[in-house]
Amino acid sequence: MKVLLVDDHALIRDALRGVLKELAHDATVVEASDCRQAMRLIDEHPDLHLILLDLNLPDRDGFAVLADLRKRYATISVVVLSAFQDRDNVLRALDLGALGFIPKSSAREVMVNALRLVMSGGTYIPPEALARAEAKEAALGRPVTPDELGLTERQMEVLALMMKGKSNKAISRILDVAEPTVKHHITAILKALKVTNRTEAVIAVGALGWQLPRVPE
């Protein structure tokens, strides 16, 4: 596993190196202290598996960097690191394609488990964001199951791929269905969950604790 750390604080990078070695002892770690250096290293290391991105960079807005990374390097997983864990930042990062949002205040064990989840194909959302989804969960009722919301087996497969950050086009290819059909399923999923977009759906499902089907990638 090869990982790029993008953070302007050397102490943070040192701590993250230890976390990554605990996750995978043979991990190769490269480091950048700003956006310019990060982009150069990405071009030099086309075999990167993961980018850990601080949102507070000295030479460019972190959200703009995240959007650029998802556009230019769609095959590399990106996890956001931030000292700011308010819900708006979490939602914005996930909307822009991050597969996880890890507060810098998280314990070492939490960071390891969060990265392990992302590397296994999941999406990590900090508990604080899930806790704030309680209102949505209450609106859905307790207990609630996919069947009770009228979600089909195919829609659950689409939802599982949404949770992994897959685009409509990617979902269409993986499930071998037409892209308009995928859009139809997503519309039904959002309606059933009483949410308005993919990010809110991810948070709602995380709060509900559903077991999603295993799907190929």
C-alpha cells in the first residue's frame, strides 16, 4: 500500500506515519506539506492507493484541492483530515468525493479503524456527524428496516455502492444496468430515506446501522 500524506505540520505527519504502519506494516508513505508538492508527488507516484488530505493547506483551499483530486485522479481514495469537525465540513467533504472524514482529535485506534474501513471499501463518518443525524433517524421511525421502507434488493445494491462513493456511471457498469435505471433507483432511495442527496443518505444509513449487501467493484 502506498499513501500520500498532505499536511503542513511535520508532527501530524509523524503521527500519521505511525498510524499507517499499524494499519499496514509494509506501507510506503510519501509526504507533502502543500498542494503544489502534493500534485507533483501524485504525478511521480501513479501507484498511490490513498491520499490523506488536510483541509487547511498554506497555498490553496483544501476543499478546492479535494475537488481537483476527485476530478483528476478518480481511482485514488481520498480521506480528509481536519481540526474542524462540524457537520457542514463533513457534508461538504463527502459531497466532493472524500471516502472518509477523520478529525485530527481522534484517538489513534479510531484513526486505524477508520482507515481500515475505507481501504475495505467503506466510508468513514465521524460519530459526531452520525449523532446529529438522530432527527432523521427518528423521523424514519424505530425500528426500521430496508423492507419497511420498500427498498428492493437491487436498490440495496445501489445503496451499497453509493456508500463506497461510486458514481452513477460506475454503479451502472458494476451492476450491468443502464445509467438512467441507476438514477431511478437513487431517486427511490433518497425518497425512502427522506433525504435530498447522496451525502445525507450515507449519514442516514450510517445512523440506522444497516448491513448492506456485498457487491463487486
